[in-house]
Amino acid sequence: MSPSLSVVSDNVVGALPRSEALSMRVRRLQAEAKGLAREHIAALVAALHEAEALAAEIAEGGEAYPAGIRDIARRLTEECESKIGTIEAINARL
């Protein structure tokens, strides 16, 4: 018994459409990458805000937390605030 044969298209998946020039594709992909980078930066800023809030809670937590931990948390709160401002300023220029 002979194996079944079928016709397979020679179109390559992901091939460039004839209407889209390579330079246009590069520009489109660069714009997409920049958009994704902005989303990633926004996620970083959100995580820093969350870390800042958590550190502030610990810093103000009183005697339940060791003094050294409270001090680190207080400094981390200030650092997060500063880093968030720096990231947002840099991102605003882009």
C-alpha cells in the first residue's frame, strides 16, 4: 500500500507581504518594541510603588519589627520614591 500524498503550499509562514517594504516592517517592529518597553517600565514603577508602601508599613510598624529592619525599610522607602521619580523623568523624555 502506498502512502497518501498531499499538496503542501510553498508559502513560508511569517514571510513578508509583498506590500510591506522591509524598512516599514523594521519601523513597525521598533514601534512595537518601544510600546512593550513602556509597558515593562510601567510594571517596574508599579512594583516599586508596592515595595515603597510595604517598606513604609514596616518602617512605621513599631517595636514589632527589629530596629535594624525598620531603618532599612525607612531608607528603602526613600530610595523607592527617588528611583520612581528618576524613572518617570527619563521615561517622559522618550
